[in-house]
Amino acid sequence: MTVVENETEDQVRAELIVAEETVRENEVEGRGAGTSLPSASAAEEQPQKLGRPWDNDSGDWRGHRALPFIVESILKVARPGAKKSIIKSKARLSNHQVNHYLEYCQAADLISVREDVEDSRYYFTSIKGLKYLELIGSLRSLANLDEW
């Protein structure tokens, strides 16, 4: 791995942490997903909670998935290109959730949107999104999360 690839991976990790914190703060404060991203220092101020991928803020499990794993499922479905309805069904999301997370993925440049001749919107995993999938796959294997 070259120095440039390491710097790129570090930048992607930092941007994902900042974007994840923004979504979490917006959900707590009742704001929508369309708010601006905080600075990198905001992500450093609050320590990350460790736990199982299905842990929510209260520490109990009620079928909730953590943001990185929802984003991962969206990016996997959108890799070859997919309409919103396909992403919704294959990633097991509601209308509200698919709109929220697609907006999040677009703001983080993890996904791109293209319209065809019939004005149908197709979502594609971007280069940065492919890097995200690679990194989350590495984290899954490192933490043996494939078994969960």
C-alpha cells in the first residue's frame, strides 16, 4: 500500500466518522438529514461507544441496525445500479428510512444518482462508496462480525 492510499483511507475514515456523528446528532436534535456536516474536531470530542453492531444508544437490542451496517447494505445493493424501490426492499428499509439514508449517502459522496431517458433515478455506489465497502469488510473480518 502506498502513502497516498493510506492518506486516502484515513481521509475516508475521518469523513465517515464526521458524517456518522452528524446523522446521530440530527436524529437526537430532531433535525433532518439535510443539515451541514460538523468539523472534524466535533468527531474527536465525543468518544465512540463500543458494542455489538445492533446496539442502539440505550444499550439494548430491539432489532435496530447500526448506521455503518445500513449504509453497507445500501451500497452493496447500489453497486451495479438500482432504483430506490429495489434498494428499499433488498436493504429492508421503510420509505422514510430509504429517503433518509440515501440523502446521507449522497451527502457523504458514497453514492451517485443518474437519471435515464424515462426520468427514472438510478443509484450507483461511487468510488468512495467502494472504498467504504472495502473498509467495512476489513472491519467485519477483523472483529469476526461475519458470524453475527
